[in-house]
Amino acid sequence: MEPPRLPLTPQATTPGPESPGLEPCGLEPERGYDAVPAAVCALGCVFGVVYSCFGYRCFKAVMFLMGLLVGAAVVLALCSQERDARLSLAASAGLALGIGVLCGLVTLLVRSAGLFLTGLLPGLLLGAAGLVAAEPLGQPRSAWVPGGCLLGPALLGALLALRWPKALTVLSTAAGGAAAVVLGLDYGTQRLALGLHIYDCLRLALSAPLCWPSWALLGAWPMLSLLAALLQWKLTARGFSHTQGVIPRRRRRRLLRIRQQEAKKRPSPGPPEGSYRRKPPPATRFPGDVLAPSYIQSLRDRQLGASASLSSLSAATPALPERDDDCGSTTPLQPLAAPCTRP
């Protein structure tokens, strides 16, 4: 037995493509704002500006935030799809927050995982914007179309982030911050009409067509992303690199020693002609290495005095006669004419 159907009142009817009599763009949007969503969107706008302009400066925070958002989003999606689990909204939010923090710590410590998730964001945003822009051409009938449009650019961006981490990190933070600013402005102007329309396009549900403010916000997103990326590349991220912190200290010292040894082995080229040559430092000498000049002069004077005294003695001393060792006579030896006889 079918349950009784409630009659639809004109106030409960949502204008869309199935009701051609109503023009949703001609209706004035509701101006009643809740305090909590308005505060969240305002904080999202401020966070988007800071995130898009100084994303690469806060490299570690970006890695942690990407893991937190991906982990929390996956857990919330699983909890919403699980019909049997009787979990309240607070329990689902707590579970998503806990798993998101764990995923954030993993992406913070494992640099490759953080870069992979960081590269997913610009691909996902680009795929979602392409789906919304191509919606007037035709509505996709298969769920593989939005899935392929999202996963293809996302995986390409993730692989490119592992190859060029700085460029893709700057692009990801610029695109994510610009998207946060656009969603905050969308809540202030159209009560999240653009965000809800994107959600309906991803799940292949019928929704009202977009009005010109939503198209203007959608067209402003790539321009804001490009301006934020140029601002980071030219000003805030210029001269900063987070790749040096990956090498451990021991490995860095080892590489430095190897480079120094290779530099010593290579012959150093001489300075070009006309260049300034630095004067070598003076050699360090000790007191025992160098003789005093006064000591050398005294040795020379002694040698000269000794030679002069020897020459004067040789000139003043007469020639000594030869001694006769046999008879003890000092006269020169002469041959005897006859032998000497005793009387």
C-alpha cells in the first residue's frame, strides 16, 4: 500500500528546468543569513587570500592541511553513504576530524605523499569547472563522465607535483585560495547557488540554471588563481626553497666532503691576465729558524780577526832551523869528512 502523497505548494516548488513557467534568475535571492555560515564564509575568504598569496611560504602547513581535508572529506563521504551505521552528525564529524589529523601528520612527515595530494587539488578544481562550463552543451548520462573529468586532471597534477614541486605547490595554493574566496562571495551574493550547482552536476542531478552572478564568479576564479600564482612566483615565493630540508645532515656533510675532495683533485686554472692576484700570506717563522743579523756579523768579525792575527804571526816569526834528532844539535846537518876519534 503506497503512502499518501503530500500536495506540493507553490512555495515548496523549486524552480528548475522542469518548470519552464518560472524564471529563477528573475527572482530576488533571499537575504536572510545565518550567523554561523556567514562567519564561516567570511573566515574562508580571509583564509583564501592568505593561502593564495603566501601558500609556498607555509609549505609544511599546506602539506598538513591537504592531508586533513582529504582524510576528513573521505570519511564524511563514507559516513553519509553508509545507511546501516547509526552515527549522529557530531560522531561523524569527530571521526572525520580524527582521521583527518592522522592523514595530515602522514602528509607532513612523508613529503612525497603531501606533494601528491597537493597536486590533486588544481586538477579537481579544473575538472569541476570544466563540467559546469560544458553543462549547457549537454547533460552527461553516465557517472563515468564526471569521474573521468575529475580523476584525469587530478592524477596529472599529482604526477607533475612530484616532478616540479615548487611550481605545482604555488599553482595549487593559488587555485585553492581563489576557490575559497569565490565560494565565500557566492554565499554573500547567491546563497551558495554556484556551490550547490557544482554538487548537483557531480552527482548527475537536475538543478536550476546558473544566473549571471554565478557565471561571473565562475569566470573570476581562473583570473584570481593566475594573479595569486604570479604574486607568489614574483614576490612571496621568490628565493625560497623547501627541497634542501629533505636531505639529512649526515648525508649533506658527506656530499660536502665529496665535493671538496673533487675540487682538490681538479687542477685549479690560473687567473686571467690583468686580474688581481692575491698576495700569499707570510710564512710563519719560529725563533730557532732564523739567525739574527748581529750574530752573523759577529761570526764574520771573528773569522776576519783570526785570519789577520795568523798572518801577522807568520810574518813576525823567523824561520826555525831544523833539529838534529840524532845528536841534539840545532845546526844544519852536514856530511862529515872524517870520523871523529877520541884521544
